[in-house]
Amino acid sequence: MRYVSTRGQAPILSFDEAMLTGLARDGGLYVPEAVPTLSQGDIAALAGLPYEEVAFRVMRPFIGDAFSDDDLAGCIERSYQGFGHEARAPLVQLGPNHFLLELFHGPTLAFKDFAMQLIGQLFQLALSRSGQRVTIVGATSGDTGSAAIEAFRGQGNVDVFILYPHGRVSEVQRRQMTTPSETNVHALAVHGDFDDCQAAVKDMFNDFTFRDEVGLAGVNSINWARVLAQVVYYFTAATALGAPHRTVSFTVPTGNFGDIFAGYIARVMGLPIDQLVVATNQNDILHRCLTNGEYRTSGVTPTISPSMDIQVSSNFERVLFDVYDRDGAAVAQLMEELKTKGGFKLSQGALGRLRETFASGRASEAETAATIKAMHHQTGEVLCPHSAVGVRVAGAHLGATPMVTLATAHPAKFPDAVEAATGGRPPLPNRMADLYERPERLTEVANDLSAIETLIRERRTH
Ligand SMILES: *Cc1c(COP(=O)(O)O)cnc(C)c1O
């Protein structure tokens, strides 16, 4: 299995190389040269299997000979042991033909754990084989950082630096990043917003001297292995609802287009998905783009769903690569326009192809809060604000096809917004009830590339 860059100018890599590399050296993102497919029979056989077994069967064809069957199975087994639910990704019903896929039972209470726990295991195996050490640098709007720290804390051959926007993450998110005591963990509070953090990470990858000096590795959803791990739960959910004999739709609360891109890959693999509905908060670049064909950034507005306060959706580049017939030069040109002019217009052909798969909608702050309240009242389910954006947008797309909305975080991660809507404060699960008592450790840093690079050079433990 070979991986190519969306901009067509970087070396072709194997699965493990693409995983350890993160961003391609031409600034693009790695994607499989050809997406493997599963037959109807293969998909039918997944119904009712344990999550780990489905994960193995779905991911195996993407991995080639980078990991043996036993190694992969072992990594998957260890990845999901710490989850608080036997099903890993349980489905609950919200209303007629509307289901919620709860992805928040992992160690840091957001869907990011599904992928991060697995790449933590895969990195450890790959690095111990090669004797390499790496410096992981990640940008977070809150949940990626806590999931990455949880997955890599204490690993001997890894330092993990997480850049988060100072003052713009929830207290639970911050504490999950600042309370681990392992010396290989470094939480950096950047004076800027999430897009600044993400841009700094991308700039570090494009600073080849720095990149090679520290052995930079990336675990943002620019990393293909993250996307792959998220493909799995589309299969468990759809087969539970009757796929491949029945078609299923999904609504996905989106910021960086990572989670929904995993659904797109599941569809390309042969899973009968009708619609993939992009659900945004008022930072709605993706909804606007699917509506009028123009991908144009405007400032980020803070919302009660902070993990989606994003205006530059990294993984959108991966789907552009497909709708531009895998023409790397065309994608590179669009990304250049984005950088220099703040946006670009899609060709009619590309927009038409996007709309064959994707629909979209946006939820305002008031609609999000009202949805948390209504769902609590009608079903007893307490939604986090991100999941509520999804449920609200899904409401406009319900019909004869079963709809699955992804619940991306546990309500206790955003207790203020939930309390404001329902009047009740959602408690943390017992296993992390002492989070508010643990001492915090963080470093504030200016939104300045060289200041951040200097800090990373100084703090690395190797
Ligand atoms: C990361 C995150 C999202 C957005 O996911 P993308 O892959 O960036 O689209 C939505 N909700 C929560 C809770 C998240 O942590």
C-alpha cells in the first residue's frame, strides 16, 4: 500500500512512513494511492463483531506490510482497553430513524481517543523497531491535545508538545493537558486562536532545518493514520443498522473535516452511505463553501462548541484532491490562493461532485443551546454542544434513510454550556473525578514561530 501527497510533489511512502511523517514535504497531505474496497459480503460479515475485530478488518488493507497481523491486532486490543464502554462506540436512538453514535467513552472523553490511542500504540512499535526518537508537535482546539498527551505520556522515545489557544479551551480540556506529570509532556498556551496554532505547526513542518533537527512528527488529522482509525466506527454503526442491505446517512459536527472525511473514505470503500451531512457552528466556512462554491476564510468567532472554532479545514484538501481528479498541481494552486488571497472558488465540476456526497447545515449558538435542552427533555440524553450542533443540523435531513449523528464529546467536558441549557451540571466519570485537584503545568508563549521553535529546542528531553 503506497501513499501519495495531495500536491503531487513529495516522495511516495509506505503506511508507517506516512504515519511518522505527518505533513508531506510539499505541504500536502498523504492519501492512499488507491482506496481498497470491501465486498458486500465482507461488509455483511462485520455485523455484530466486537469493535476490535471490525477495526482489524477495516484497517488491515491500508497497512500493507508495515505491521504484521499480530502486531496490528495487539495494538488495536491495547488501544480500546481503557474505554468506559464495552461496545466502544455505542448507538442510542434519539427519535424515529435518528440515532446517536456515542464516541466519547475513551480516556479523554472525546472521539479523538479512537485514533490517538491507536497511533500511540503504532508509534511506539514503529519507533522501538527503528530506534528513532521523535518530537511530536500538535495544535489543538482542546480535544486533540488532551487525547495526544494521554496516548504518548511516558513514552521514552517521544516528546509531545501541544499548542493550544490561551484562554479559549474549556477548563476540563486544559486540565487534561496540563495535569499529566510525565516530563515528556509539554502544554504550550499560545497567545492566538486555533488557526494560529495550526499555522505554526504547518510552518514548523515547512522549516526543514528545524523539522530534521528535532525529528518532527505530527498527530493532527493531517496524519493519515488518524483518519484511518476513524473509518472503523462508520462500519460498526452502519452494519448495526442493516448495511450493506440498507443505506445509512451520517451527520458529523465538523471543524477540520477530519472525522467526516473518514466517513467519505468508508463510502469509497463500499459502505452504502447515502448522505454525509457537514454540521458547523457559526464558523461555517464548509457550509458556505458547499452552498455557494466559494471557500473563503473570515475571522474565527468563539462559540460554545470551541473544538469546531476553525476556519481553515486541513482535511478538506484531501477531498479536493479527489474532486479535482487527483491533480496535485490543481490542489497546490488552490492552496496557494488560500494562502495569498484568503480563499478560492471551486470549479462547477468539483462543486457538483462534492454535492453528490455531502450536504451541510449550520447551527447558531441559540439553536445549539435549545437542542441540548430539547434532547434532554425528550430523550434524557445529555449532549455536548458539538454533538448538539450535529443533532440540530441532522433534523433537517431526516427521512426514510436511517440517520446517525456523531456525538463527538462527553457533556462533562463542556459543563458550563450544558448547565446553561439544562440547569444540571454533568458530572465527570468516576475514573477522572479528581481532575480539578491535580496540579497544573503549562508555558505561555507568544504567537511567534521562532519563539515556539526555541522553546521546543530547549524543553526536549533528548
Ligand atoms: C475535534 C472535534 C470536532 C471536529 O472534528 P474534525 O475532525 O476536526 O472535523 C468536533 N467535536 C469535538 C468534540 C471535537 O473534539
